[in-house]
Amino acid sequence: MNPGGWFSRRSRGAREMDTVPDGVASKCLGCDEIIFVRELERNLQVCSKCGYHHRLTSAERLAITVDPDSFVETDGDLLPDDPLEFPGYVEKASTAAASSGVREAITTGDATIEGLPCVIGVADFGFMGGSMGSVVGEKIARAFERAVERAVPIVIFSASGGARMQEGLVALMQMAKTSAAAKRASLAGVPFISVLTDPTTGGVYASYASLGDVILAEPGAVVGFAGRRVGRQDLGGHLPANFQTSEFQAEHGFVDRTVPRKEMRATLAFLLRFFAASEAREGEADGS
């Protein structure tokens, strides 16, 4: 996979207009204002009028995050299985692959960010809502194992509606599997930076995504286990306006910091440098 290319001319995050030529302008999903696609691309798919962060594909995310030509994909040959022989699942996965350009809901590999090595995983909501099935869980577990083997930090961008219903309990088992992998990495002293993007919900949020040593989130992202409808039932209909957003989670201590997209790469580089310096100091202390 080569994520080095820039955004496609066609905005995937904003709603396209019917009154102008295809791919020229869109309506922002946040403020409903007209925005030109080229302007949106230059602004990393963030609306210049309201700051709404439109969703990115995994290739787009990698292109603006890692150093050019540094990403080397791992486990790209793992494909979705159909353990329950769920009707239409194989066809739906094939359609999702064709429309999203990826073969699973997460892409993993090795990369550098401002010259600092890391293992990275990027979820793609365009593939079956970023849902976590057996292959996604396996790729995440292997990414943690690779970070331990290489003794480098791991960065995972999450974007998911939760566990994949077509795989039933097999998908739910991935919550425990990925959480255990994160725990083993923690015991090995491997830093884990979790980045929550819109949306990060369900079993993904309730497992590895909330276990980072540092948890970052993009502004305005939907973040939580259940949605507003369920929350309204549990809390008697009284919900804050920003319920289940990254800002809400930050206010209540579940997110360390909300980071605008333009600042994400620099923030990740700062954290990677911090962890590298901490490891060097510990090594000097042990040597003495």
C-alpha cells in the first residue's frame, strides 16, 4: 500500500451538491455551508467555516500522519472470514472492499513520524462502518506484538461502530483479545497512543481504544459505548448537549486531550520524542 498520495479530488466526508459540477463543491456536514472541494482538501478535510472534521479514509489519514514513503504495511493478506456463514456477509465484505479501496476495516504497518519509528494502525469507517471482526482483532493483536518485538511505540487511530454483527460472538471475543494484547504491550513497557476519531463506539471503545497510555481525540468526534438514544433511556432523558463527544469525554477524564487535525502529526511526534527520551533516561539509570 502506498499512502503517499494526497487526497482524491472528490471529498468523501462532505455531502456533494447537485447544482454544481461533480466534485467541485459540497455542503459541510457540520454547518451545511457550501465549501469547495479543493479548499477542503487543503484544509485536511476540516471545514474552514465551522471546524467540522470530516471523516478520512485510512489512506488519507496515513498520508497526513506518517513520513512520506515510510509506511510499510503488515498483515495486508488477512481477509475477512465467515465463521457463522452469515447470509450475504461475503458479498457485503466484497462490496465494502470495492467501494472503500481497503480489504479490511483496519490497516496496520511500520512507519516513522518526523523520523521517529512506530507501529501504526488506522481504521477505515468506509469498510463496514469500521466494525471489528476476527481479522481486525487479529491485525490489532499482531500490531501490538510487533511493537513489543521492535520495542517501539504503537499508535492506533480508531473509527468504528463496534463489533461486527455478522461474526457474532467471534467478533465480541476480539474485545478481550485486543485488550489482552494491549496489556502485554504495557507490561513490556511499550507506549500505546490511542487516537479516537469520528465515530469510536461500541466494542472498540470498550476495549483497546480506551486503554492507551495517552488517549487523544479529534474535535467533535462521537466517542462512547452507546449512543444518545440508549443514554437517554438510562439517564431519564436528561443528557448534556455534547453527550458522547470527544469534548464530553475529555471533560470527564476519559480523553487526555482533543487535538485538531492540523496539530495531530506534531502532537504524535512530540509524544514519540517524549517516550524515546524517557526510555533513554531509564536506560542510563539502569546502566549506572
